[in-house]
Amino acid sequence: MHISQKLEAAEREGRTMFSFEFFPPKTPQGVQNLYERIHRMHDLGPAFIDITWGAGGGRSHLTCEMVKVAQAQYGLETCMHLTCTDMETAKVDAALKEAYHAGCTNILALRGDPPQAQTQWVATPGGFQYAKDLVRYIRARYDNHFDVGVAGYPEGCHDQPDPTALMDHLKEKVDAGATFIVTQMFYDVDNFLRWVERCRAHGITVPIVPGIMPVQTYAAFRRRVQWAHCRIPPGWLEALEPVQDDDAAVRAVGARLVADMCRTMLAAGIVHLHFYTMNLAQATQSILEELGLTPASLTS
């Protein structure tokens, strides 16, 4: 089923849904461990999962394999990331063909980050310059077989500081055929909700899914905030710093903080929460338990 259809149904019914993101591990043992974790997290009831394309498409073969396993063995609705980085048209065609034959009907179309050896993003010869070009190509080749999502940036993007230009680019991606939006991680909920209002005022009407990064450790929290240029809400550092050397305590405090931001979004009409799991289960599960969204919480 298309993700946009799931999101529209949830909004009509006033029902909260959630989903998980995973990335391809670097080692065979890591892959096996992740499959076991995906199997366990399946029991939490995600509406879908998505699998990233890997830095520079370096583990793209594994992305395709993981999509097949998630769809066929675990029965999970799966969304495959597809980027423009290091991807000429022939590689894109091969990836879409694999997704098609695996029964995958959802693609998250991204420009992608530069390859690890580069600081500036440069289009691959014979490839695509922008995510909107990739969206348009998928639509031309597969019509409506794939639901196509794109990225949104409530707090801006490091290589495009102009928020008006970013909003125009997002509208262009939707006009090219995108049917849902997943945002980059953030913690400033008020800013996110204002950004959603600006999207609607700009004529962007497709479902918007907030991307949520659980707090795993204090060091990882600070590192990811710096990487994504996220604003840290008032009170968060005061809550986290006293326990920064105790990972279990950081996860517990972080779960409460993130759950509170989720409650604010749900109260404002957001119906779906997308968790960047970092291939870990505990922090995400703790947030869902705080929200009463795990199967045990719903039946107790």
C-alpha cells in the first residue's frame, strides 16, 4: 500500500501511526543483528519502515537486499531510499527494477550527501542534478506504481541558507510528482509547526511526516544536533547534562523529552511519527511506551 494512502487514512480516522528508519550495516554480522532487531521491532506495529541508500550509494546492493527481506520475510511495508549521489541513470533504473520485483511500492527520492571524499555535492555525469529530477524520472518510468516521498527541512539546509528558496524547491519536488514529505531531524516543535503552516500557505498540500531522532547517548545527541544544525529547546541541556555520563539515564530523560515533543505535534494534528532508529531499538521503544503506542500499552 502506498504510504501517502496510509497517511491520508490515518488523518481521516484520527489515528496515530509511526514508522522506523534503518541503514545498511557495514559487516555481515551487523546485517544479521539488524535483521533480528527488525524482526523484534516488527512487533511494535510500525506502519512501514524505510531503508537508507547508504553514503554515496556505497552499500546500495545491501539496501535492495534488505528491502526484499523486509517485504517478503517480515511482511513489512517498506520504503526504499534512492539518491542522486554517484548514480547515473542506468544505476537508478537497476535499483527501481529491483524494488519493483521485490514488491516495494514506496520510494524516498533524495539528492543525497556528497561522497565521503568530497565536501561539495556534484552531479554524476549521466545522472540527476536535483531530487525533483529524480522524482520526475520515476514518475515518467513507473507512473503511479511507486509512491514517491521527498525530504523537507524545517530548520534549513546547510548548502541552502535561504528559507524561501528551500520552500520553493520543496514545492517543485511536489509539483514533479512527490506525494509525501519526511523531514530532517529536529527538536524545536514550535518551529516545525510554523514551518508546516508555511508549507500549506505555499500550496504544498501532501502529507508531512516529522523525522524524529531518539536520544541514545549525550555525546551522540550533541554530535547529531551539530551535524543537522538543530536548535536545542530550552531546558533540554539542563535536563540532560546532569546525567550525561550515564547512558541509561540519558535515554530515560531523552525519551521523556522526545515524547513531550511528540505529544505537542499530535495535539496539533500531526498523525504520523517517523523515528530515525540508528539501527537501535531501546530508545525508540521507550518513546513509544511513554506515548502509549506500543501493543502492550494499547491493550492495558
